[in-house]
Amino acid sequence: MKKDIKNIRASIRAKLQNKAKETNRPFAEVLQYFGIERFLYRFSCSEYANKFILKGALMFIVWHVPERRSTLDIDFLARFNNQITNIEKMIKDVCRTEVVPDGLVFDPETVKGQRIKEDADYEGIRVKFLGLLDRS
């Protein structure tokens, strides 16, 4: 019988610290990937899941390609209205998506989008927001 975890954030943090030691990776990198994975999980549970396709460096992880460098972001292709306010609303909704407790809190009040241009071939939207695990 499993015992109830009283402090899920501290428990997850300890597990991530152990994982960092086991894999000889910086704790900050392991924490970053955990945050990305759990945000993607929330995304997959949201009403927006079928409107986006994952792309970029995270696809190398999905395909089990040996890591060349760590990535700090999530890249998507989308069938979605590309207005900043629409993208911000969607990310806020994903931040609020209820999931099994994982110790993370994604703050919808910190969501901020801005238009970007990459190689002048297309425009995109960059969105930044705060995610916390026990003040980390």
C-alpha cells in the first residue's frame, strides 16, 4: 500500500535531484525538462491538444536521438488563430488545466506573448510564463 505524500513539491524536488546525480546532469537542466514535460502533459489534456504539432529540438528527444544540447523552449506548428491575445489565452488555459498533482504551478498571470520573425520567412509568437516547483 502506497503512503500519501505530504509535501509533493519537496518529494518531486528530491527525486529530480537524485535523477540529476544519477545522470550526471545539472539539476537546473533536469528541472527544466521536468517543467517542459509537465507543461506538455497539461497541453495534451487541454482542448487545444489536436491543434498543435510539436517541432524543434524536443523532437530529437521524442525520437531518441542522442542529445546534442539541452533545449529551453517548446516549438509548435499550429492550426490556430495567430493573434497574440488568442495565443496568450490558450497558454493561460493550459496553465490552468487540472492534472494529477505533480508539484508544479504554472502562473497564468505571467503569460506574455510577443511577435517574432525567424529568417523573415514566417512570423511566430513567443510566449513566456513562470512555472514553479517549490520556489524553483
